Amino acid sequence: MTDTPILEISNLTRTYRKGGLFGGTSFNAVDNVTFTLPSTPQVFSIVGESGSGKTTVARMILRLVEPSEGSIRLLGRPLSGKAHDRIDDHEFRRLVQPIFQNPFEAFSAYLPVEAYLRRTALNLRIASNDAQAVEASDAALRSVGLSYERIAGKYIRQFSGGELQRISVARALIPKPKLIVADEPVSMVDASLRMSIVNLFRQIVEEQGVSFIYITHDLSTAYYLSDQVSIMNTGRVVESGVPTEILDNPQQAYTRELMAAIPTVGERWSELAEIDSQFGYADARHSKVSPPTINNDA
Amino acid sequence: MITVDNVTVGYGTAGFIKAVDQVSLTINDNEILGIAGESGSGKSTLMRAVYGDFSTGLRILSGTVTGRFVDATSGQVIEAQSKNFAPLWWDQLSYIPQGSMSVLNPLMKIEQQVVDGLPARERKGGSHALRQRIAGFFSGFGLEETVLDAYPHQLSGGMRQRVLVAIAAFVNPRLILADEPTTALDVVVQKKILLMMVEIQRRQRNSLVLVSHDLGVHYQITDRLVIMYRGQIVEQGPTAEIFANPQHDYTKNLIASLPRLHGKRAVESMGVLA
């Protein structure tokens, strides 16, 4: 294994035009973004609000959107540009796989879901016949805690959001990709099941050596899961680094605002106390009982 | 304010599918009550039964939902069962349904949608004065007057959500039922909306019932908490006590599965990467 980085993104910019053909303005949805995903398998999180440009970055890595400027190199080879030197579509899809936010929209309601897994295996020539496709699907499903028999013949509405998202992960794993781009993969999943999906990602990184680009607005799961975090606001990366360092010592006001908005257990929002004192409410429940200490092992 | 007594609610006419199973709880005056639980646990069904919306084929099999409201003008006490709540909607109680992205009428401007549900007493004084009042109220939610002339598709998700909260609160109801009002919103917008809801509740001293599967939200803003699991209430009590000392295994799991900043990380708990 060489030390070629999985992904090198340099000065990536995407410009959109607003308004008419002659008048109108343009704005940069993504503005001069640079980062590198090294060869060691890991989770790289991009955190930001709606409109921060995080999804546009993901779409450019997935080749769904062309960059306006800058370059993306996958294993040292360009993703876009002239046809003869960029990675061809077929190879690209074996190397990079997506997981989307809403699994109920990612699969059709009129096809049993296992058809998607079989098709992925056949289309990407992981399998050359149906029996092999079933075998490849089953192997992928087992690595996410499911099995082919368990899902065969069922349609999306017969699954919970958490199960269906596991199936999306299994589908993405079929070609044994180098990189999975997951765009808000747990925001539609129930809070109680969220952690099991997040832990599954970590397990895949460690056991199968797949890297993840994890796009999210949730700083707490990004912190929990990732090796590196980039925080985006209005198209730019405002802060990036190792999650523990960023959260222990955030340099940017925006990062602090984002951290303060997460509804966590422990400290109460200071604005709430202000509202309470304004309307003469004693903050009874939070002064009487100290916050619990729980470990995440459970 | 509302007493739910041993109520079993479900769907279907031929067969009966139980969604809420023998649930009892009270909604007190002047409190924020949280209802937590995963999808399918019966939170939304219970909410609809309390609101008295039986249009979806919902049926109360046994038990009662009794409301006790005080008429603002006459001072009269109205006591009613939830199936008779409809005349009280948008007067005594209002409802913020789940999925704000799609519940506003796409063919109606926002102003009309606010006016549409208003009780007669709120409409006095002519349409211009009413518009001024609505615009003033909206500005408290960070919504400009131009929003009133917009169609829903011209607004962002967070704005639509704020519009819904504003519509529900404008009538000054004694009880607001909010079903996942901030789910799928970014945390910064979510925090703004939640703080707004707390402020309204504190100012009007009414009752707010908040349904959410996010325990962090409940910890932050609710006074009392009800945990539902498979149609039943497994635990209820003051929010801080439940968090400090969860009794039921399901509650313990829910609390333990909350991600937190500065807590343990996956990398460490799996102990592979050193």
C-alpha cells in the first residue's frame, strides 16, 4: 500500500448564478476549500448548517456536481477535467460510494430492496451472475448485522429508518470501496438508533479499511465519530483539526455558537435562564439535581 | 387542564390496531411537558387523541381524555371530552403538526393562513389593523413583514417552522401541542425556535406539550417528562429527576445513547486506533 492520499481537495470552488442571463449575480456555494484525506482509513467530518456548502462539497466528491475551480484527486488521479486522464465512471463507482440522508427516498417503493443490492453487485461487475450477486449482497449485509434472507422480498415501508439505513450502508459496501461519502446519514434516524449507525461506521473503518466523509450538522456525532473535523460556514472552512482540540479550544466564534446550540445533557442554555428570570421563574429543576454522569459504554 | 385517564387509542374499523395502550397522564396549567420515545411508540397518536383530531380514522377504544378550559371573556369553565374539542381549536388549544415542511397550504399566502384559523374575537378591528398586529407578532420570531406576502415555497424550512409556531401561538391558546416542531432542522435554528417557545410559554403562563425523540431537547426545556415505549408510558416525572435517576431500562438506554461533547469517543471506546 502506497502513501498516496485517498482524497486531495485543493482550492475547490463552486459558483452558482442567481438571476437572469445578462444581469444577475453569482455567489460561491463552496469557496476555496482545501483538505486532504490521508491513506490511513479514517472518518473526516464536514460540519455546518444548511447553506454552509457542505452538501455541495459532498456532491462534487461524488461527481454529481462539477467544480467551478480547483481540483479533486482520488488516489492521486483527477476526478474531473479532460476525459482521457480522469478516472472513468466505472472505476470511480467501485472506489467511491454514497449514502444519502433519507433512505426512504434512496430506494424505490416499488422494488424489493434486495434488488438494489444485487444490481449494484452486477452493475459494478463484482458478480457475474445472480448467485454471486446474492452472495456478495449477503456478505455486505452480514457486516452491518443483517442478512439476505432477512430482507429478501421486503419493500421499504416494511423496514424502520434505522434498518433501511443499514441496508444503504450494506449496498455501499458491496464493491469494497475506498471511500464512502455519507451526507447526513443519521439525521432521519431516531435518536435511540443513531448511535448504533454511527458505531457501525467506526466498525467499518476499523475492520474493512474504508474511509468516510461524514457530512452533518450535528457536531456531537461528528465529535464522537471522527478523526478530523472541518467546520464550514457560508462556503468556507472556518476551522478544522482533531475534534478534541477543536471542541476543547474553539478558535472561531462560529464554532462556539454551533457548540452552544447543541441540546446536550449537562449544562443548560444560558438564554433559558435569562428567559426564566425575566418572567420570574425559579430554575428549580436544574438547581436541585446535579447532572448525571453516564458513560457511553452502555 | 387535560386529564388522560387510562386511555387506549388506535386505528382501524374492521380490526383495531392499538397505538396507545392504557395511558394515564395529566397536563397541568403553566408547564412544559415533554413526551419522548422512538418512532412507533405512540407519541403522535397520543397527541392527536389529546387534540381531538379523529379525522384520520383514530379511535378511542376505552378511557377518557377530559379537558377543562376557562373561557377568556366570560370566565366560564368549559369541561369537555376530546372528541368535542373541535370548537375550542385555535381558541383554547392549538396544534403544531409534525412535518412542518408540508403542512402549510402551498396555494395560500402566509397572511391568509394566519387569519384563516383565527376565532372571531381576534378578527375585530379591520384587516389592516389585524395585519399590523400579525406583522408585529411575527417580528418577535425574527420574521419580516414580507413573509406575510410569501407563499410557503418561498420560505426556508426554518422560516416555515417559525411561521407554524407563530400561527399556533398568535391566538394565545391555553394549550399548545407541538409534535416534533424542530426535527430535521439545524441545531442553531432549532435552538432559536425552542427558546422562542419557552419564552411564549413563560409569558402567557399556558401549557406546552412537546413531542420529540431527542432527549437533549427535553433535558433543555421541559419541566416534566413522559417516556413512552410501545404505546405505554414506562416512566414519568420531573425532567431533572428522570435524568438523574432513570428507573426503567429503556430510559437508561435512551439517556446512555445520547452523544455528548467532551464525552467518550468511538475511537476510544473501541480501542483500536491508538
